[in-house]
Amino acid sequence: MRGLKEMARLDAERAAPAWLRILVETIFFNECPEHPDASRATRSGGCNFFCVDCAGPPLCCSCIEGEHEGHRIIQIRKSSRHSVVRVKDVESLLGVGEVQTYPQNNELVVFLNKRPMAGNRKPGEYRCEECDRALLKKQYRFCSLGCKVLRAVLYADLLSFLCIYLLW
């Protein structure tokens, strides 16, 4: 039987960091309310940065120069009109090994949120555990960080419910 410390450590590893839920719920690439001219001057056309330490609204390149110096910043990119992050930018912050990766400009990226289903289901396909989207390899469990977060939240809620139920 495992000790309480070991079980707590395993639960902490399964739970999504609080900032990750905010990241996947944030809408990026809108004009910056603080620096409207900066949004027009960049290729991204808006706020495409996220500060892990502040876990606040999206930031533009001008926003991160001041108050966020020394903070952990993630740049959000676009791939097929959907928000992605480079694996190398987030792998030190969270586990992305179970999330489907895609190549983009010689870099591996993961999608922030699930995308619409493509085509009909084929027998033998690997599927996202959250949204049932087709995956390329068996090693992956999720199609996006958002799906991984949803599963972690569902697991945490279920675990909380079971703990309360068992304590009654």
C-alpha cells in the first residue's frame, strides 16, 4: 500500500496547474487595450503572449517589456487558424508527452484547444480521451492541452466527490 505522501504527489502530478486552465480559456490575438498601435505593428496582430506568473489577460509585445520582466512568458502562435504553443516553450512547465504534437516551421507544437472533427471515424484509430478526435499515434491520449485540462478537472472533481462520499 502506498503512503499518503506518495498518493498526494501522484494526485498533484495529475492535477493541471491553475494557470493552465486560464491559458486554455483565454482568447488570443485581439487588439491590446493598453497598446492599440503595437497590435497593428506586429505580424500576430494582437495579444499573443501569456504570463505564467501573473496568469492574467493576454499580453502584447509592449506589455511584456515592463511589468513582466523576468516572468515566465509563453508565446501563442497560429497553426491552421488555431492557437498553438511550441513544445519547447512549455515542456519545462508541464507534461505534454500525452498530447498530440504537430510540426510547424521545424518545431513541434501542441494545440491549446480541441478542433472540429475531420472526416468519418475509421476502425482502429487512436482517439482523444476527452473529445474523441483521431490521434496519430498510440502514445498520445489527448489532441490538445485543453482536452488534457478538462480531463484533469473531471478527475479532480470525481476524486473530490469520492473522498467526500467515503468520509460520510
